[in-house]
Amino acid sequence: MQTYRGSCHCGTVVFEIEAEAEIDQVSVCDCSICCKKGILHYPVQDKHFTLLEGRENLSLYQFGTHEASHWFCNNCGIHTFGRPRMDPSRYTVNVRCLDDFDSIVKNANEKSFNGKQHPLDR
């Protein structure tokens, strides 16, 4: 396991994740909110996610079924992580917020997720 650190744009919200030695796959969802915020998802179990700073500066956004949680820094507006409705018992971090974003994306495969026709909408 390797530790990755991430943050929002202004550095108020800081978190760490433990992941495989190399993050080799990220998910791209085509639902309305993921498209607009341009997130690259990486799933993380609770035991591998630690919020280090900025809990008091997080704002929650929910819509539709209110099952997914989208956490944003209330200072700079960047979406750092959330809980997807497919599995709200885990986090999905915004890979674009990780310190090593450039090298991660260069080496990772992108997997598409059809959020426009979400399985829980059927």
C-alpha cells in the first residue's frame, strides 16, 4: 500500500488515502454533476481514507435521491471526495486533487461509468 495526499485548491481541506502501490485505474462518470465538475474517481474504503484538515470547511451537496454525498471546500469550491450512491459505505476521491495527479493520470487507465443511465434509476 502507498499513501497519497490530496487537497482542495486553497489547501484548507487536506486528506490522505492508502491505495495500491500504483493507482492504475480511475473512473469517469457521465452523470450530470460528474461531467460538470470533471472528476476522476478512485474508490477508497473508509479504513483507507483520513481527513487531515478542514472538516469544518466542507459543504455537502446532494440531489435527486439524496443517497450520494458530494463534499466541497466552502472556501475555494473544489470537490475533494464524496460517497457514491452505488456504495455509500466507501469514499470516492477526486484523483485530480491528489498531489501526484500528473503521474497518476499518465499511468492510469480510464474506465467509463454510465451515470446517465444509473443502475439504481432502473
